[in-house]
Amino acid sequence: MSDRTAIVTGGATRIGRAISTALHEAGYRVWVHYRSSKDAARELTRALNRSRAQSAELCTGDLAVFDDVERLAEQLLQAIPRLDLLVNNASTFYRTRLGEVTRAQWDEVMGVNLGGPFFLTQGLLPSLERAKGSVVNVTDIHAERPLGGYPIYSMAKAGLAMMTRALARELAPGVRVNAVAPGAILWPVGEEPSESVQQRILERIPMGRFGEPQDIARAVLYLAEAQYVTGQSLSVDGGRSIKS
């Protein structure tokens, strides 16, 4: 895969970092996108380039801002004539209680989780089509079962799940589009639940453990190479979505 190129949005930290690292280990040249994690992004790309010279690059942009997405897509089109894989991983996650939601919160959560992935995918289509590449969206099991206190996030991820199916139909057979839906992998920074809440969540997971970022990375790798799979969402949740 040494001649293949991937872009990972939000690729410098947490699950995105695991995805970027796994793709790099599989031989991809990786573009690590970041919005605010500049130091982490630089540290990661330096480490990847030490492992394999000229194999990692940085790009930045706010996916909630249309002009930023448009600029980012144009920049990447110039740099990457043939794009094998776009991973729409970047996400914004915070509580938005109904009755207190602001327009700014709506624009940010919907933009980063849904609008940004759509317009970035659209903007990069020429490169994806030349390579007969694929898109992997990182959704959430709460795209199907809304998370209390997070209505905008849940709706945005539901939209991203539908975008996966809709674009898979629109872009077939040239470009495949799939999704990975994580379950309990990492807690949001600053919003770690109490031990009792974590235990209640754990009791609903048939596998009996929480997941790890590498579990999502392995699923992305599978979908990137699964040439007869498109329009699908793969739940990586230890079986939580099958338990009432």
C-alpha cells in the first residue's frame, strides 16, 4: 500500500490518532487533519515521518465553517491528485439541553459532525474518483438510539449514517462509502461518568469490556480494503447495540 494516500480528519488525538497510526502502519501515506490540536498533530506527523520518510503531512481547518472546508478541499485536491481513502472522523461532542440550545451550538455540532464531512467529501470527489477510492465515516451507536442530553449530536450522527448510505448509492460503482459506529470507547474529556454509571454501561455490553481506539482503527482498515462492501455501517460496540 506504499503508494496509497489517506486523509483522517481529527486525526491527531484519541480515536483519530489510532486510525492515522494504523493506516500508516499498513503502508498508507497519511494526511493528519486537525482544528485545535496543533501540537499533537505535529508530534504525530514527526513520529510517523521518523518511521518512514515523507509519509505524513498536516492539514488544518474548521469543519464547522463552510469557507474553511472549501479551502481545505481545494488545498488537498492540489496536493493529492489521487485519494484512496477519506476518513471523516472529526467530531464535536458536548451536552445540549433542549430549551437552552443556541444557534452557535447547532451550527458547530451539525457542522463538524455532518456538514463538514459532506462538503469535504464533495470537494474531494475528483481525487477519490481518480483512485476509485473510498470514504469511511465515523458515526456512533447513538445515531440509532439517541443519547439523553445530546439531541443535536445524536441527530448529526444519524444524518451522517444516512449520508453514508445516500452517497454510497450516488457514487457507486466508482467510490465506496461506509461507516464505523463506535460504542463505549473513550469518555469525552471532562465528562467522565462516575464509576457507578460506568458499571451500568458495562453491564449492557455482552463482551464484558469497554472498547479501545485500536478497535475502531481495525474496523476502518477493514472497510478501506473491503472492495465489495458499500453503504454499510459497522457497529464496533462489543455487542451493546443488540442488547435491550
